[in-house]
Amino acid sequence: MQKELTVFLICILALFADVLSLWQISNLWLNGIYGTSVTISLAVLACCLMFLAFALMRKIIEKLTAN
């Protein structure tokens, strides 16, 4: 049980970090400091990380509810 809880908390923290990175990316987009390609690649990477964290949380929740 502790292992699943630890992984769940790590996924929550990863989602929080991804939301913060998306916020920073939107600030860069609005300020125009970096090129469009850099901003888009960072946004795609952040979305992929959020999808991975969501998939892991879903697996953990399914495993916890199965018991």
C-alpha cells in the first residue's frame, strides 16, 4: 500500500510541475522571448509528461480499487 501511495504522490507532484511549466511556456509565448518552435516543443513535451502521469495515476487508482 505504501508503494502505491508514494507513486501516486509523485504523480501528483509531476502534474503540478507540468502545470507550472505550461504556465511558464504561455508566458514565454506572450512575451515573444523565444522562437515559436521552442515554445511549441516545450508545450508538446509538457503535455506528454502530463499524459504519462495521468496514465500512471489511473493504473494506481484501478489497482487500489481492485483490492
